[in-house]
Amino acid sequence: MSTQIRPGDTIDGFVIGDCLHKGGNGYVYRVRPPPERDAGYPLLMKVPGVGPGEPTLGVVSFEIEQTILPLLTGSHVPRVVAVGDDAMRPYLVMEEIAGEGLAAQVARAPLDAAELAQVGAALADALQSVHRQQVIHLDVKPENFIVRTGGEAVLLDFGFARHARYPDLLAEAKTFAAGSAAYVSPEQLQGHRGDPRSDIFALGAVLYELATGEPPFGEPATFAGMRDRLWRLPSPPRSLVPSLPPPLQEIILHCLETRADRRYSTAAHVAFDLRHPDQVQLTRRAEWTAGAGLGRQLRSWWRSRGVAVPVSAPPTVAGSAPVILVAVDTEHPDDERHPALRRATQALVAMNAEFRLMFVSAIEAAALGEGARLEDTASGKHLDHRNRLRMWVAPLELPASRTSLHVVESADPAETLLDLARVNHVDLIVIGAPGTSDRALAWWRSVASTVTANAPCSVHVVRTPERGESATPRPQIRANPPMGVA
Amino acid sequence: MHALLGDFVGYGADACAVVERVMRFAEEGAIVLKGNHDAAIDRRGGYFNEQAQAALEWARETLSDPQKRFLAGLPLFAKHAPSYFVHASAASPERWDYVDSPGTALRCAEASGEPYTFCGHVHDQTLYFETPTGRMSAFQPSPGTPIPVRGPRRWLAIVGSVGQPRDRNPAAAYTMFDDVRREITFHRVSYDYLAAADKIRRAGLPAALAYRVESGI
């Protein structure tokens, strides 16, 4: 049993400061590090609540966080500076994140649509980053997010989390393993702790609260009250805030589907839709403005009777629900590489059940000053290329809910494609190789080579098979670099 | 410190060389335990399939008397706080029960009386641990990942077998326990299993034994 810690005490060289938080998951103190541990940013020390009257769950939770948090990297989690693994006095020293707690933003809710989409996408980014590292948080709620001044979200408190490469210390602990009452997913209430889509449900509940100021299922105080969500449909957010745009309602209710396999399959897809609400495929629920009537609630209840939540295999393999970016050169519609690129796209779609396709055309920025003809003006050119892109995609006969079209003006197509890939958690970029006629151009100067070298993901470079007659003579050296995406 | 959890003979054609090496480990202070195959050398009882019978017969013919006496004198379990080592189950080591489920793992861990129990007998690496409800839960470890094994709970590791791992990976399995950092790391390491299989064939032992070594089944 650890003795009480007081400000001024020293633990392994860390001088204890003010106690910032005291709760079920332990105590958090500001600390001053010894010089050799000084990381150059403010630090916090977390210790578990141990002793008479403290819940034993707190100790297990602390152990889980102590294992998982140091393994996580990236800007969406606090950096860990020191881990005290002495059984008598365990502690965790981590970065203090500067920013606003999401709970403060919830207090200001309802947020306006633009802010909601922006904050929501940042939260989804943080979840995606953690999921990619094989970790499920399982206690997503406003109190566990901090939004940095720059808009990036940081996820805190991994005391309920699960890492795929480590034993789940809360396995089978049904009653305590559930997260927080207002946000916990239906399957967690049934003891399932292996599905990243549980975090997507909780994210949906957080988005709902940011959009309306109220949690979707209230704040049930009993386990039975929490189980309501196994079948009850939440009131549509637009019944509380009629001005909420339908795409945002669509996104929120899609996250809050009772069955995990009907939710978004990855947080990347949620972030994507929040960043491109105009591209969201609306279903009937987008328009709902009144609470579910008796009929719909009954249908929902009927579907859920018996074992309420059928658990489907979660998409555990990273990239099994990929976001695929296809770079289409609409400046050169006659290029012979287009059919090959389309075939490659078709093959990729056939391989993945849960995909998301972004078709991107990076076009040259229009000259300053409006031209005489519509297609010479910036907006006219944009519209023209959007239509070309739509025609390019049409033969693929893809469901609109899984595709989006983007025409981007850019002086540097490679950098533009890479930026889009980074922001949208793209798993695969599909791009045409430099054509035969451009082969003489140094490969490393082409858009495809820059994208391949710097991409944050895999790149599928599509080349048109060479025809017999053009295979032998070597192409002439060309003085001018070719235009467009190649 | 090394702990060798038994079944040194009865699978391959190298019984003599293996026992010789194991005897050296024992002299150096390693924990060496008796497995059911080792016990079968001086007793004809117990059930073994035809292949194992043939390999045991080969071992009986080739082992020297001192080697046979060494195997016969091995203990069934060893305590070395906070760890307990056994070939099969601590619940009744001489019955050669398999620890292959959360239930059998709980009985074994309770019987061992130590927080860390290490077992052989079953060939696949598994880590069992006590959940807050007091039951055991099974976990499939990833080789090379150190797993913290702290807390006031019981842990039971099936360390994996050197020959005949059953996961189609012929690499040998072993496990490290760092009792200071309190971490268990499961490992796989490749060895010249083609030579081992070749020796089995040349010794005239059943071809299936060679095939299993080659293909990790």
C-alpha cells in the first residue's frame, strides 16, 4: 500500500506539485523533473488510488495504462517520460497537454455546424491514430479528450484500453469493463472488448452531445438503464437542433448504429465524412426531425430481442477497410493510361468489402484574371474538370456512399496528393506511371515518383503494358517536361 | 537460469546428443524436469501413438545406462519462488494432464501455489492469466513482445516446444521470464530442422516424425 503523496515529496527525483485531479482512476499531480529527465515541456504524474476505500479496479486500470500508453506514439496521445513499475509505488509521468478539455466545448454546445465538423474530424483523427497502433480505447468521452490550440485532439486515460498484442486484463470482467454510462457501446455492455467500432459508437455519442448539448441516451445511473441502448433509437439530433445540417445528422446516427457492423468501419471514414459533408450519401435518417415513432422503436426492439447485439468480426487487420485515393489526370482525357487505371481501381474494389474511394484530379491553377469563356475562369475550369472526373468514374458503377470526387487546383500536384493522403488517412494511392513517351524524363522527377517516395501509405503505380512495336526503339530525350499528373 | 521442462526423447533421432546436453545443463544448475516421454523409457505403460512408440524404442536402444538412469531420476516439478515449473499440470504432475483450457489452467495455477507457473506438454505457446473475476483467460502471445506480468494475479505460461510446434512454423519455441522487470517474452528461433528430419529418416524412424519436424505440425 502506498503512503499518501504530498506536494513537496520527491519520487525518483520528480518533485511533486499541486494535485490537479483526484478521481476513480487515481491522482494526477504536476511534477518538476530532475534535470536529467527534463523533457522541455510541463509534466504530470499519475498514481493509482491504492488503499482502504479505493476500488481494486483502479489498480488494474492503472496497470493497463502503464502498459499501453508508453507503447503509443504520435501527437494524439501524451508523451510518456517515466514509468515507475515498483509494485509498492507505481506511477506514470507524462506530458501535460496544453489546450482545452473537450468537456468545456460540450458545455458550450450546441456547436455550430462548421465547428462541430472540424472538432469531430480532429477527434476521429485521434481515434484512428490509436486504432492503427492496435489499441482500442473503450472509454471515449469528452473528459478524455483535450483539443490543442492548433485544433489537434489528444486522447487521454487508457485505463480501460485494450492492446491486441497484450493480454486484456479486463477480459470477462463484464460489469466493470464497460466505459462511461453516457457513451458506452451496446456490445461493451455485453462484455465485448475487442471491436474498434465500440470507440466509433462512443465518438458518435460525443458528436451527438456536441451537436445538441445532450448525450443521446441521457446519463443512466443503473446498468439496466444503460442497456436501453441495446434497442432504443436516440432522438434525431435535428429534433433538438433543427438547424443541424442533414449530413452531420447522417454521420452521427451512422456512428450510433446499435450493431457494430452497421457503423462506420473505421474512424478514418468518420473523419473523411466530417471533412467532406457535401459528399456524404444521405439516407432517410438524415432528414428525421422527430423522435422515432412507436413503429420505428418497435421495429428496433423487435430486431434486438433475445441476444440484442450480434457481434460480427471486427475489421482487425489494418487496412481491411481502406481509404483509397485514385489520382486521375483530367487534363489529358485521351491518355492511354486511363483504362489501365480504371481496371486497377476495379480490381482493388473487388478485393475490399469496406472501401472508401477518393478520386482526385489535381489541375493547374487557373491564370489570374477572369477569361472570356466560362471554361477559362477559375470556377468554370473547376466545374469542367469535375464533370470530366464524374464521367471518368461513371463506368465503374460504384456506390455513391463509398466514393467522393475532388478537383484541386495546384501548382505542385505531387505535394497536393500527398497532403490529401495524409489528412484523409489514405491507405493506398493509385496513380499512373509516367507514360512511354515520358519514360526518358528522369523517373525521380515525375509526380508518381515523388508520391511513391514520400507517401504515408502504399502506392499502386499503374503502367500501361507496352505494345510490341514501341518496345524496342528507345524513346527520344525530350527537352520539355510533360504536363499533368504522370 | 535455465529450466528444461521435459520430453527430451521420443520425437527425434538425436536422443543421445540431447540427453548429453541436458545433463550438462543440469550440472550447471538448470532445472530439469521429467516429461511423459522420458518416463516411458523405463516403463512400458502409458499411451503413445505408433510414431512415438517407435521413437521411444529407438531411444531405449541407443541411450546409455547412465543416460537412462539420469532420465529416471528427474523430478516431476520444481518450485523456485516466485515460479513453479512442471511438465504437465501442477494439479497432478504424474497424471500428465494437459493444460489446454482456462479451466485446466486455473486448476494448475492454484495447485502450484506460486504466481508464475511454467508448463510444457502442450506444444503451442499460450499465456493464461487471472481476470478480476478470478477465472483464467487465454492469450495468444506474439513472439518477441515482452509482456508485463505484474499485479496480484496468477500467470501461467505454456512455453512452447522445440520440436513439433503445431502451428506450421518449424522454428523452435522457448520463453524468457525476467523476474526483476516482471516480463515474459515468448520466442521462436529457427534451427536446422531439415538436418533433424534427415536424421530421423536415416535412423529408419516413421517418416511422419520427420515430416512433422519439417512442417511444424
